[in-house]
Amino acid sequence: MANKLHDMKLNHKMSKSFLGVQTPEDLNRVIAEGDFRELVQLSEAYQDKRIVEIAQRIADQKNRVVLIAGPSSSGKTTTAKKLCTQLKVLGLEPLYMGTDDYFVEREQTPLDENGKYNFEDLDAVDVELFNSNIISLLKGEEVDLPTFNFMTGHKEYGKRITSIKRSQIIVIEGIHALNDELTPQIRQHQKFKIFVCPVTALKVSKESGVDPIDHRMLRRMVRDYQFRGHSAKATIDNWPSVRRGEDKNIFPFRDQAHEAFNTSHIYEIPILKKHAEPLLRSIKADEPEYEVAQKMLKFLSEFDVYEDDSVVPNDSIIREFIGGSTYASEDPMTGKKTFVGSNYLIRNVANFLRDKHEILKEKHEEFWERHEDLKKDLIEKHEELVDSFEEAVEETVESIEKGEGEHLVK
């Protein structure tokens, strides 16, 4: 298959030509002339058109299983939800499934090099059960789908007993969706794989465009702060780990995709800038993340800010990062509407509980050590008192025998 990143750049060049925006200067001009709202509408319309085309291709090919994957901050969940909407328009009634309910039991979950639960490894997924359920669904059988309880670390049943018609399809979004090792029992002709990633064709200089990796880190930085309370410093510090996971689990399989979907919007950087810039400026010169922060600030300096987020539709991919998405979920920990991507909540709550368990375990061991020390002290004190009492009794008896303790007897 053709290189999917190259395909996405070609697709975006079409939209760029249509919109007439090629550089930061062009974007700044659009803002100054009051045409930014129209730019947003055109960019969103173009992306929706691409989703309609993909949905039609799936319908024409009669694929039964749609698999969607992409690197961090690509907008996978919004893409999957919008695709489901277009498939419904075509009468296909898709069943949306994630892989998060198919984690292995907590005690079987692999650990990373730091001893944390590694939910991004394929070994963390119950592949056998996942395939068995999909095959049964495709046959039209009734299936008791699991719900993974991230508090207990175990799958629960009886809550989602489901079946689909033979004309329906299944849409799956997950880290390993493009990897055939996730779906080894599903026939190839039944699968339709989509690689999702933002690749903007904006040119920041004559020699180079916007780095897709920096672009995604900018998105993630804004989202981490909006929904997870993380600083830009924390996002930058964690980014190498995120990239290692992508290079292992996602990018090696991107050319197995049947379709590449570019989630970049030509207008998004002026929107993201006002959210990201204060976060980046908070990083001090003596901190290790300062160099990356300055690089990002220099890049953002090319763009003017657009202050009004209301121009961004509530079903836009950009809403995953700035908030206000119609596809937002309720965070069970806070009760607030948030956009929880992939298995972020499960991973972090599970590791939070693991850390708390380790702390409690240490406290328990410390308590028992203190308990044993106290017990030892009490026994020693008791033995000293017993020895003292016995000595006193012996002395008293000796005194009585010598006729010296009559007053004690009286």
C-alpha cells in the first residue's frame, strides 16, 4: 500500500488550495480581514466530506469490521463517532466498540520498566475473547459483552447482552486496531482499516512545513491542561514515552490501512495558540523542558491568536482539545464532562490505585514493625516488672524468716 502520511499530505493540499491558505501569513490575513469564521466552516465541511467518502467506500465494499487507529492527539474518537453517524445515514447501523473493555484481568496485566501497569501493550488485551465476541456478533448471535471495571481490575458480565443483524457493521477504535495480531480470527476481506493522523500542509518556511509530531504535542498539551490538570512541563516530559509507544504499537502498521484520514484543520493553530502559549511561558529557564518550550513558542509566534472558540463546531475534532465536544464523556472521578481518549482513565486510575495500594502496604508494614517493636518493649517491661516483683517477694520472705518483717505480716 502507498505511504499513508504521503496520501494525507496530498489530501490536505487539495483542501489548502481550495481554502487559499498556505502559510501563517495567509492565516493572519484571514483573521485580519474578518474571514476566519468562513475558513473554519470550509475546513470543517471538507473534513466532513472526506468522512462521507470513507463511509460510502465501506458500504460499497460491504466490510463488516472497521478498525481505526492513530497516534496520540489525532482525534481518533471524534473521527470514529462521526464515521458512525455517516454509516447510519447509509442505513448500516454500526455497533461502536472499544478495546478498553477487553483488558486482561489486573493480575495478568503486564508491567512497564517502572513497574506501572502497561495498558498499551498488546499483551494487556484479551485477544482471544475479543475475537470470539466479534465472530459471534458477525454471525448474528447474542453476545454477553464484558465491561471492564477499572476499580477492581476485572471484567464484568450481564450488563451488555448484544446482537447485531447480518447487515450491520462493527466500528472499533483502539491503539492496536491496525495490527492483525489484535484480530487474527477475522477474515481480511471483512476488515476495513483507517489510519488517523493530523498532517498539515502549512509552510512555516520555504524549506519545511509544520512538524506533525510538534503539532500533536501542541494538541496534547492543551488537552492535558484542559481535562487532566497537567502542566505543559508534564506533557513535554512525558512526550518521549508517548512517542516510544507510538513507534512500537501504531506507526509500524500504518501502511496496512486501507484509508488514511487527515485530521488536521487549516485553521486550528490560531485557536490552540491562546491555550498553549501561557502554559509554555510558565516553564522556567532552569528546567529541562525549557528548550522544547522555547521552540514551540517560536513556532507559535508566526501565528496571530483567534480569541473566539465559539467559531469551532461542537462536533469538531478540535473540540477534543479545547473542550465543549458533543462527544465528551463524564469522568466518573470528578463528574465533569471531559474527553477521555483511548484508555487514559483506566490506565491512570489503575496505576493510581496501585500506587495507593503500595503506599498502604508500606504503611501497614511500618505499622506492624512499630507494633512488633512496641510489643517487644511491653514484653521487656513486663519481664522487668515480674523480675522486680519476684525480687521484692524474695526479699520480703527472707525478712520474715529472719524476724525482721513482722510489720509486713501485720
